[in-house]
Amino acid sequence: MNRLASVFAGSPLLPSSKLSRFALAVAFALLALLVLVVAREGHHANSQLLSDLLQSAIVASAAACALWVTGRSTGYLRRLWLLFTVSLLLVVVAQVLETYYEGLAHTPFATPWPSDVGFILWVIPALIMLLPRPDKEHGGIDWETILDFAQVGIVALTAYLYFFYLTSRWESEGPQMVTKEIWLQIYRDLAIAAAFLLRSRASVSEPAKVLFRRVSLFFLFATGASMTYLLSGQGGTGRANWYDVAWCGPYLFVTAFATQWKAEVDASAKEQAVPGRAAIFSRMVPVCVPLLVLLMSRRIAYEQATLAWAAITASFLVSTTRLILTNAKQLRVADALRVSEERFRTLVQDLHIGIVLLGPNAETLFANRSVLETFGVRSEQVAGKSSAQFEATAIREDGTEMPFSERPAPRAIATKQPVYGEVVGWRLKGSDGVVWTLVDALPQITQQGEVADVILSISDITERKKAEEALQRSEERFRTLVESLHVGVALMGPRAEILFANQAALEIFGLSLEQVLGKTSEEFGFIALREDGTEIPFERRPAPMALATGQPVRNQVMGWRRPGSGEVLWILGEVVPLSTKDGKPDRLVAAFSDITQRKEAEESLHQLSARLLRLQDEERRRLGRELHDSLAQSVMAVNLDLAQITRSSMPLDKSARHALSEARKVLREMSREIRTLSYLLHPPVLDELGLASAVKEYARGRVQLEIRDQGRGMAAKPRGGGGLPEASRLGVGILGMRERMAQLGGTLEVQSNASGTAVHATIPLVLEGTHGTPPHPRG
């Protein structure tokens, strides 16, 4: 059971909803009743009436299902289903008429019935389905199309009356006329089935293709049912027969595929109609059809005058209505076209862009107000003339004259291709200036491949060209200024890549412009160094830092060393970011100068300072030795001599002894001062421990000296008249002390107020300022 369900799951005969299943069940129940009536036709005297009623019900159920699908569809599919539904409703009307004339009026079989007309003409709405898809998707049908097919229907009806409805023919031929009608329906249904099959192959809409194929199958089934009548030979018996069952087959098929139809989305491309054939058909139908109907109605009028006059009247009424509607539509179209042209002309005239319409020979057909004002001419001065006949010379952007054949319009005509964005200058006669224009030329090609006309759009760009030239001159001046600077200048992008570098920048680094364009400083191969010699990572360099923070980096000193080279290039520079509208930096401007010589001079100065300190130390050491070895010994000898005089037997008075004692006292004081001075000039601890050990011995990391005078040792008031006080003047000593501290990498602070003066001297343990100073022999 599950396998059988899976096989029929995609079958088109399975309904898709409860309502669909109910409609299909009703149709097959009616068919079952019809089969029962036919099988028991000998037991019912009115079997033919019951059969006709059941057939009418089956066709009505098919029409109801088609109408239900019409309500669910939209656009082009709605139109197709509506036409097919109208055809089925006409079949219902014809079948009801046949039921009346056969089952109730008991009209003789071998006579023309009005229902025969319905069975001939019910296909006309279905034939309208074969028309090309309309441009407007409104789901309805154009009234002109309906009138045209009404004319075709009148011709078909008249032809049927002409060939089949004359009483004289039925009296002479009898039942053979019914057979001829059946053959006519067979040929008709076969032709329509083939037409729908071809229409399905030409359609680009998949849902429409499916509908066309199923309608083609419907007409093939109808052909098979008609063939069943001819093969069974059961017509005219007055009782139900198996042909009645076969006749219902096509309409059961309609019920089946309508109940399983789903609301399809028709989003395919529109099909194109053939406007030439449609126009010819539209003009011929209102004139030729009434004449054809009139000619055929002459013979019909001998036996069926009322029908003949009805056909003629209907034909002329339809033709008149068709002509009135066509005329009204043409008037509306003409009015709409006139209004559209006026609106378009007004729009084109008011445009600030020049619009020119040229003929196939580049002659001017139309020029709007903007282009006339641009060139200072009137419309009558340019009408019918080409640009070669104007009193203006076309020039290129480089100032050379542009030949007529190379101008945009002649090029578009010659190549039959549009020309876009052509800049053309016009030097007008009697004027020294140039009018610059931006020209587009669009040729309009006919169906035969010839140029019908050319549309030019001309924009006056004279002011823009002047602004561009001014900007170009400004850029050239700026570039010249930047190139002539002795300071290196570089423009960098959002990755800190070089976009531009002036000649000074290239000479500083010894590189060419091709070597640096598009590269970052990391890609040059240079190593960036701090002043202490350590390497600077790329993200800590000035340009990436400015990009990351959006802040300028100023007065940055850094060195650059090539790999494998000991030479260092020292620069002093700054980087300024250029931000976008949203505040994000996307460009950098870097300016830098070469300070390598300055750095070398500073290094030489450090070395000279260190040498001076060494010389000073040596001189102090020598002076200390001299003071200790000579002057101290001399003072000691004098003191000893005076001591001998004091111990001698020579009598001395009291004042002499006092003077001698004071002299010896002074000499002892002098000896101590000499020893102290000799010690201070070069302390022995430096020779014993070295400077570093001596400093570590007396202080951890630093030596700090503080002198306070408590306001006693310096004069607080100026001496004499006027001028600065003595305490406020800096003597040679303080300046010398600061210089010594700076040479040793230390600091000297002097704080003075009413309470006194304090001097703070701090010296670091490692002498950072004395580059190249050799260490102490012992430290």
C-alpha cells in the first residue's frame, strides 16, 4: 500500500485539498450514474433524458472546477483559465439546449438543432488563449480582442448556417449531415490540439506550458470521443448509449487536472507579440468580415431570412463597435502622445544639461535652451546645420584641433556605437576663451541597422576645467616647494606605506623613488634604533603610532642602520596624521632632517669632556703630590726650626715667646690645610678602591652633597647703592658646578629664600654622559 501511494504521489490526477477531492468524487459519482443508466437503458423509457442531464452535470462540474482555479490564479494565468472556463460554460449551454430539443421537445434527429451551433462555436474563447501574451498583466481580456473574435465567431456561424443549417440539405441528405458535423468537429479539435501543442513549445512560462499541454490533451480526448460516435453508429436511437460515456471523458479529465492545479507563480519573461501582423489583422477584420458575412447570407436568406439578417446585423454592429473603440483608443493614444511630447519637450528645455538631436548626417534637428545659451546662438542659427558649419573650432584637451570626423556625433554615426565622456573644447569666433564640454553621443538604430538619429548630451564644464587647471597649478607649486626643501618630506598611506617622498628624503636614506613607493619602513631593511641603541619595533615607530592614536608625533630622534653596517643615520622628525570626515587617519605627512653630524659632534663633545675630566684628575693628583711632598715638608721644616728656637737656651721675653707660639700654631694649621687640600684634590680612596667601589662604599647608588648656610654666610642686602644683591648674582663657581654635574650626568639644585640657601648635588652611579670614558684603573 505504501509503495502504491509513493507511485501515485506525483500523479496529476490526485487532488490537492479536501474541496478538490470532493469535486473529483462528485464528477466520478455522476459518471458512475451515467454508466448505470447506459447499462440499463432497456429498463428506462427516458434513458436518453437521464443521460443528457448527467452529461450536462458532468460538464458543469468541470466548468465549476475551472472557474475555481480562475479565482485562485493571477495575471496571465488568470486570463488563460478565464477563457477556458468560458468555453466550458458554452459547452454547458449547448448541452442543455440539446437536452431540451432531444429529451423534452422530441425534435427529429435528422434536422438542424440550435444546440449544434453551440457545439461548433464553443471553442472560440479557447482560441483566444493562443494569442501572444499581452504587455499589461491585468488578468483580463482586451475588448478589441473580444470583438475581433466575435467577428470570427459570426463568420464561423454564418459558414455553419451556409453549409449545414439549410433545411433543403437536411431534407435531401438526412442523417449524413450529422456525420458531416461530427467530422467537422474532429478536424477542428485535431487542429486546435496541434495549435495548443505548438503554443506550449513557444511559451517561456512554465505554468503556461503545462496548461497549454493539458488543453491540447483535452482536445485530443474530444477527438477520440467523436471517433467513438462514428465507430459505434449508435446515434439517433433515442436511447442512452456508450457514446454518451465516451463524450464525458474529456470533461472528467478537465475536472481531474483542475482539482490538482496549484497556484503557480508566473514570474517568467513576457512573450513578445508580432506588432505588424496584429496591426494588419486589426485593420482587416472590421472591413472584410461584414462583407464575407453579407455574401454568405444571400443564400441563407432564401430559406432562413431571419437568421441571415441576424448574422448581417450582428456582424455590422460588432464591426461598428470595433471601429468606434479603435478610433477612441487611437484618439486617446494620440492625446497621450501629444501630452507626453509636450511634457518631454518642456522637461528637455528646462534641463541644465544641453540636449541636441542630430539627423543621420549629423545635422541639427533640435537643441534645447541650455546648449543654445552655452554657445550663445539661437535655434534658427543651428537648425539643419552640422557642427562643421558652426563658427566654432573644436579642440582636444591638449589644445590641438579636432577634425570633424573625430567629433563624438560623427564617430557615433560612423561606428553605430555610443560615445561616452568625450571632452571637447570649443573656441568661438571672436572670443579668446574656450568653452569646455563633456559630450555623450547615443545613436538610435532602426530595424534595418541604419542610424535614424543621434542624441547628444552636452554639459558645460568650463568652470570645472578652470578649477582643475588652478588646482593643477597649485599642486605643481606645492610639489616644487616640497621638492626644493632640504628637509625630507614623505606622504604615507593607511598602512604607513610610502606614497610620495621628496628628493631630500631620498638623498638622506640613499634610496630611489622606485625602491620606496608602496613599501613601509619595515620593508626597507633598515633597523630603527633609539638613542640608547636599542631597536624600535615597527608598531612603536612614529608613523604606526600616529596611525594608531590619531595624534601627531613630534621631535622624535631615532637612528636607522642598514643590516650588516655599523653606520647609523640619525634623524629628527615628526609625523602628522591626516584624518577623513569620520575622524579616522588615512594619510600621514612625515618631515625629518639629518642630524647625524650633530649627533657625531655631541659624541665628540662628550669624549672631549671626558678627556678634560681625566686631565683635571691628573692635574689634581700632581698638585696633591706637590703640596704633600714639597710645601707640606717645607712647612714641617719651618715648624721644626721654630721648635728648636723655643727649646734653645736663648732667653726670650714674653711677647717673643707668644709670637713664636702663635707662629707655630699657624704653621700647624697650615700643615693640616695643606694635607686636607692634597687629600681633597685626589682622595687616596680612589686609588685604593676605585671610583665605583668608593661610591658604593659611601652611598648606595648616588652621592648627594648638601650645603646649608642658615642665612649667615651670604649677604642678604645689597652693598653699596643699587643693583642686584650679591647673593642673586651667579658666580663662576655655581656655573662651574652645574657644568661638572651635567658632564657627570648629575643634577645641581640651588634653593634660596629668606631663611637661607640650600645646594643639592646628585651624581648617578653609572656615568651616562661620559661616552667613551675609560674606567678607573682599579674600578
